[in-house]
Amino acid sequence: MEDINEIIKTHSAPKRQQYYPEEANSAAEPMFDNREAKFKLHTDVILSDETQLQLDECLAKLKYHKQIYVDWGFGSVDPLGVSTILNFYGPPGTGKTLAAEALAGTLGMPIIHLGIAELESKFMGDTAKNIQAAFQSARLSGSVIFFDEADTLLGKRLSSVTQGVDNEVNAMRSTLLIELERFDGIAIFATNFGKNYDEAFRSRISHHVRFSLPDLAARRRLWARMFVSGIPLKEARDQLIEDCSELSDGLSGREIRTCMRLALPKAFLAAEKTDMPAILSLENLKSAIDQIRTAHTEIATTESIGRSQLRDAVTAKKLLGINNITEV
Ligand SMILES: Nc1ncnc2c1ncn2[C@@H]1O[C@H](COP(=O)(O)OP(=O)(O)OP(=O)(O)O)[C@@H](O)[C@H]1O
Ligand SMILES: [Mg+2]
């Protein structure tokens, strides 16, 4: 693949010169740290065919950018350039954070991960200025900019402001919209919300990518990854994968990993009792899956959304211009 950083550098130069002329000659240091993305989409993330296709199309847009925009001349009617704004949405634990990192990894680009920790250390005082700083860091370092858990992340900061929340929301929202409009790189949002964004956001987001709970075929692949070669197995590996995949309907990729985390120590405890070498059995795995299922139903019935969480969500929706929320 042609070096995406080169493509971005070449094609975004005019836009940068237009909007940020002072940056071209300044020795500004990025305020936000970027890091190398460790994962790759095709090897590390297990996705449904639909999600995979959406991401492949997004990669193709970047890969064939020069052919489409320069050789075929499409740039004359679509001067938007390389700007690619993605929104990853779907239930918790379905691989959105992992996929954002893997997308950057596949493109060979570093990533600026804006999560709660970064928010708390950097987003002090003027939030809108800090949004600008994050985009500036992405431009200077040629990084993918990633707003992880954008719903809680963006809402949280604002809900701690006791006065003038609406003003703060509006300032931050317009900064975000302006920065997105001018940005000529790759920005990713991850949220648990559906895609009912208002026009201002919808027109800027180039790809809405839906992440869903794994179906049987995806669960087979997720479980197969869990049974790494060093783990001694009591039953045949293929049969274990099949049984666990059947039993874990409705669980996310993260929960499948948690099942394995719970099952492995069970094998050791069982071995202590029998004085035999530890070996992972279907019984250990079934018991772990049951535990997760019980936690699922208990949390679903007893947990009500706290006031502050609700306020965070409402604020984030305003900010992102989401009209009617469909939780996904
Ligand atoms: N589709 C997947 N492919 C491979 N591993 C997965 C997948 N989904 C989840 N996992 C495993 O679960 C972990 C947690 O997933 P991740 O943090 O990416 O979920 P998320 O969608 O960002 O969740 P949240 O909405 O809670 O932020 C991953 O690091 C990975 O180990
Ligand atoms: Mg996440």
C-alpha cells in the first residue's frame, strides 16, 4: 500500500496552508502523545462480514486515493481530500477500541487515543482549546485521532461544569465541527449510540461502522483464539471450540475473553484437589460462561443508570448532535 502518511501530507498541504498557515513555519510540539498501534485489522480483529466490508471500503478509499482523486480527477468535484471521519458504534465489548487501534496499525500510522485518562490530565480549563490542541497534535504527528467512548468522554468533562453547561457544550460542539471540517486526516469516534446524528455531524462522518455481538461463526473464531497452544485441554480442541461457541450466544468478544480468564484458574484449583497436573476442561469453561451469564442478568435487573451517567449521556448527545437515541 502506498504510504498513507505521504498521501495525507501531500494532499492535505493546501488545506493546512489555508486554515493553519502559522503551523507550517512553527516548531510547535504536539501536546498529546501518540503511540504506535500494535494491532492489525485482518489478523487481530474478528468481525462480521458486514463490518469487515465497511472497514475494507474505508481502507480502499485511502489506498486508492491518488488514483481516484488525482488520476481520475475526482478531486475537482470533491475537494474534501483524504479526510476520513469514522464512527464506530455498537454494544460494549464488541471490538471498537481494538479496531480503531488496528485500523491505525494497518495504515502504519500512530494513534492519539483520547480516553478518560487523557481527558482528566489534559482537558483542564478551556475544553474547546484542548480539542483544538488534540487536532493540532494529530496534524503535527500524522496520527489517527481517536475519541474513545466519545459518549461518556465528551459528556463527562462537560457534566462536571456546574455553570453554563449549555454554553460549554455549544463552544465545544462548534469547535469539534470546525476542526473536523478542516481536518484532513483520519478521525475515529467510538460510541455505544446508534447513528441518529444531526445533519452537522452526519455530513462530516464519512463512514458509520456498526459493530455487533458475534454470531456463531464469529464466536468460533474468537474462542479459537483463546485456546492458545500452551493450554493443556481435557477434551478435543475442536469440540471445545464448538461447545463454547454454542453456549456463549449473546456474549461479546470481551466477555468471551473474560470467560477464559475465569476458566483457567478453575483448572488449577481442580488440580490442587486431585493432585494431578492442571488441565482445562469443558466443565471449567461451562462454569465460567454461567458466571458471566449470571452477572449479565443480575446487572441488567439491578443496575439503574445513575443520575450523573444519565447527565453525561444527555450532554454527549447534545454535543454530538444526536436526535433520538437508539441504544445499540
Ligand atoms: N471483534 C473482536 N475481535 C477480537 N477481539 C475482540 C473483539 N471484540 C472484543 N474483543 C476482545 O475484547 C477486548 C475488549 O474489546 P474493546 O475494548 O475493543 O471493545 P469496545 O467495543 O471498545 O467496548 P466498549 O464499548 O465498552 O468501549 C479486546 O481487547 C479483545 O481482546
Ligand atoms: Mg472501547
